[in-house]
Amino acid sequence: MKHLRYLNKYFYKYKWRIIPGIFFVIISNIFGVIPAQVIGHAFNLITENIQLYSLFSGFERKEIIYDIFSYSLLYFGTLVLILYLLRGLFLFFMRQTIILMSRHIEFDIKNEIYAHYQKLSLGFYRRNNTGDLMNRATEDVNRVRMYVGPAIMYAINTGVLFLLVIYAMFSVNTKLAIFCLLPLPALVVIIYFVNTKINKKSELIQEQLSKLSSFVQERFSGIRVIKSYVREGHTEKVFAAESQGYKNNAMGLVKVQALFYPTMVLLVGLSTILTIYIGGKQVINGSITPGNIAEFIVYVNQLTFPVSMLGWVTTLIQRASASQKRINEFLELQPDITSEAHDKTEISGRINFQNVSFTYPDTGIEAIKNVSFEIKEGQFVAIIGRTGSGKSTLANLIMRMYDVDKGDIKIDGTSLKSLNLQDYRNHIGFVPQEVFLFSDTIKNNISFGLDTTTTEQVETAAKNAAVYHNIIGFEHQFETMLGERGITLSGGQKQRVSIARALIKEPRILIFDDCLSAVDTRTEEEILNNLGRLMNGKTSILIAHRISTIKNADKILVLDNGEITEQGTHEELLLLSGAYAEMYQNQLLEEESKSI
């Protein structure tokens, strides 16, 4: 139960639901136990009046005795019916308090998990599969809800009923009560041993379900690649193998439960046999009445359902414990990137790297090595280099997606770690290398970075990103719904919608991470001309592979193996006759060969 202690704060929060719920449980069980005593009295009435009715055989009073007998049975029958109706009413109230409480807790847990996921740093998402993250926020939470709702409700119900029934039994006859309850210790031992197996198998099931969810999510996201390489059959086999693993674990749990429940019912049946045998002897001796045996049989049958539910409740608790353990693993994680500053500050756009080094914690790859440079306010700076040279890492460090290992990054002379992170990022427009669009309208994708936007703002951003004419060519124009990850659009259109999303913010710092690769030269020039006008006086950072894209930059940084090997203007770098000049000559040759 140690993992489930995390939920105590929710029980305290909803104490005014669970306390009335417990009260309704007690009242409903009182109305459930009393009918057994009424039935006992009715049974005694039947046995006594049958003998009395036989004695008056042939007398006129026989009909009077029959009428009294009939009215008495009707009275007892009506009383039992009323008692059970009252029990049903309070059971309804019990469910309306405890089960509704479980739904509120489920809502709170899901929101807490999602909010915590949002706080965790980028490295967390690199280490964990999307399917596993989703499974912990859905399937695991649902299993926890079954604990805070049905499991707790039936556990309290069973506990209260046990106490009331045992008290009623001992108040009637101690010896008979002891014999009726003899099988219970064996039941406790069985539950103890079975619980361990249920817990282990529940953890295995949840782990396998996460793997299955991750596999399906990844394959659906990459369905285009699967179809391109004709690997449908292969993925079906892999999915079948993963499903078989889940099935085997689930079947193992079912087999344990299949043995568990009949064993409990058998022990309850044994209690009924002992009641009749021991009770029959005591009736012969005159210690109890036949009605007491009927009363005890009702008590034993009343315990049958709660005892059988005890196994189900135990399973729910064990599965919830396994799920809560998985949830706690992520909730206990703290973000790598934290911001203690709360004051909002204006950003002018001056960036200074001072001997910065960074190694990715997951792979151990040193991406940036002792890098130093300065970007003045309003400058257009380009970063170029071979694949894997650290260009995107620089963009991530400026965005503070990661913290540097050595050195410092200063924004307007203030250490980046000292700034309010959310406020700082609000001043940045970022277009990533891997464009991501949401399954929403084009309009909502463009206006994603702002709480409120006008139609004019959205259209202006689209025009500046040179995608306006493409959008108005669609049937629904800006209200066109995009498929998952923007699959409705071409690569170039997706990049330009992503650019529009950054431009509509009117940022102080704009970062383009090689986001013009799918755009033709003419469209690229149009976008860059618009940027020059929009970002006048604001800082622009453009990461690119084509030198034609960046040759008008105020400063060009040449990266190689995580280090800055050259920096300067286009003309200055050509005069150096180094790596930049070599790349420029190679690209000129490529363009000439294409033209031929």
C-alpha cells in the first residue's frame, strides 16, 4: 500500500464525500442485517403456528388461527421488503458519494500528470516513449480510479458487514458463531499468498501494455514509411508477438483469479454446512430455535457476496498499487530546467556565449566545445556547418531546452538561468528543423503561440511566410483541417505554416533551424526579404546548409565538430579560404552541374 499513500491528499480533499459515503455504508448494512432477525422470527412463527394449527383441527377457531398466521406472515414479509428497500436507497446514496468521488479524483490525477509532463524538460521526452507516457495518464489512472472508487467502497462495505454480522451471530449463539467463522482464517491465508502473485502479474501486464501502446503509436505515426517499404506484414508479426506477450501475462492473472474465487465460495459453502450441522444439534438440545438456524444461514449468505468481492477488491488494490507505482515514478521526477525568477523583463536580443560546452546526458555525445561568440541586438546571424556539427544544439541552448555544462549564456548581459523562463521564451519565435503541426485548422496552427489573434494578423503572417496563396487555394482556406502532424500539406507548405506561426508573435529573437530546406529558391528569397523588413532592429538567427540563404547575414558562424572554426561576413570568410570558402565552391559546382 506504500505507493497508494500518494492518494491520501485526494481523500483529504474530498473528505466531505467519503465521510457521508461511509455513513451510508453503515446505515445500508444495518438495514441488511436486521432482515435476517425478522426472517428468524418469521421462521419460528411458522414452525410454532403449524403445530398450533394442527391442534385446532376440527374446531371453529382453526380459521381464526389461520387468519392470524396469514396476517403475521404478511406483516413480516412487508417488513423485510421495506427494510431491503431502505437498504437499496442507502446503497444508492453510497454509490453517489464514493463512486462520484473516484471520478473527481481521476480528473485531478490526469490533470496533475499532464501538468507535470508539461514541466519536465526536453530530455525527459527523449528518454521515454510517447505510448508509455499516454498509458500512464490513461490506463494506469483508470486502474487507480477503480481503487479509490469500487475497491474502497466494497472494502468498507465488506468490513462493516463483517462486524455487524459477527456481532449479531455472537449475540445469538457463541458456539454456532465460532463454527460458522472457522473457514475464515484459511481464507485470510489464501488471500495473503495469492495477493503476491496478483501484484507481480499486474506489474508485468502494465509494462507489457505500455510497450504495446508505444509500438502502435510509433507505427501509426510512421505509417507512410511502413507502406513505402512494404513492411505491413512484418509489423503485423511484431504486433502479434507483443500482443501474445500481453495475452500470456493476462492469462496468468486470470488463472490465479479463476482458482481464487471458487476457493472462497467453497469456504463460504463449508460455513453453511457447519451452520446446519451444529445448529441442528443445538435445536435438538433446545439451545436455539429453528429460526436461529434460518437467521444464521441468511448471515452466511450475506457474507458470500462480500467474501467473493474480497478477492476482486484485492486484485483491484494490487493492480492500482502497480499502476500508482508507475505514475509515481514520473511524478517524482523533477525537471532538469528550472526557473526561480518570477519578474518579467523586456528582451532586446543581445546574446553572448562565454566558453560554453554541452554534452547530451542520454548519449554522452559532446555537441558543443568551448564555444564563444556575441550576437548584437538587431543582428542577422547565420550558423552553417556539416551535419552533426552542433548547429541545432546551439538553437536548443539559446531556447534553454538544455542547460550548459560549462560556461554561461547571457541575454542582454544577464545569465540565461536568472531569467523567467516562460517570459523569456515568449519573446522568441522558433521554427524547428522537424516541423510539427497539430491536427487542427490552419488558422489555429498559425495562431498557436498567442492567446488571441485577429483574422488580419493570421493572414498577414501567412503572407509574410509566402504561404497565403496556397492556403486560399484550399476549399475551406484558413479553416482547412490538417491531418496528424500536418500530413494534409506538402513539406514546403508545412515549413511555411510553421514560419507563419513564429512570425505572428512578432518576437524579439527569431530562430530558424534549417527550416527552408523544402522551399524553392524563389520562395526562399521572398521569405528572407519579408524577414528583413519584419525583423529590422530585432535579432535573427538562421541555421542553414545553403550558403545562398545566408550570404547577406551580418555575421556567419562556421561550426565543425562542436567548435566555431570561422566567423565573419560572407566576404570576410571567402577571403580566409577555409572551410566556408570550400563549401561555397562545392555548392557553386553543384548548381552549375544541375543547370547543365
